[in-house]
Amino acid sequence: MGTPIGPRRITRVRQVAIPAKLMKEADLSIGDDIYLRLSRHHPNVIEIVPARVVNDLLDLGLQADRSR
């Protein structure tokens, strides 16, 4: 895990601003789709997963199924 940046406050409408530095390091841009999930290793940690990563993993799974 990298060095935490924050704290950040969750607004009344459950929004959180992602710092520009983290956006750049994660190769995220305004308008990108993301998924949120609870970490498997740390149950109180929420992970942000870019939709392109989820799509790539789904594509790999479909390709593996086709090769069987």
C-alpha cells in the first residue's frame, strides 16, 4: 500500500474527491468509470478499480473459457 493522502471527507451525498496526484498515478481521468470493492486482505479498506481493468479481466476469463 502506498503512502496515504488525506484525510478526505465523505460528503452528504457520499462523494469523495480523488487527489490529482493519485488520479495521475492510477492513470485515471475525469469521466472514467470505476468499480469499488472491499479489499480481500483488509476488510475495512475500499479499493478503486478502473473499469478498463475489470473489462480486461473479464475478457481474459472469456478467452480462457473459449480455449477449453
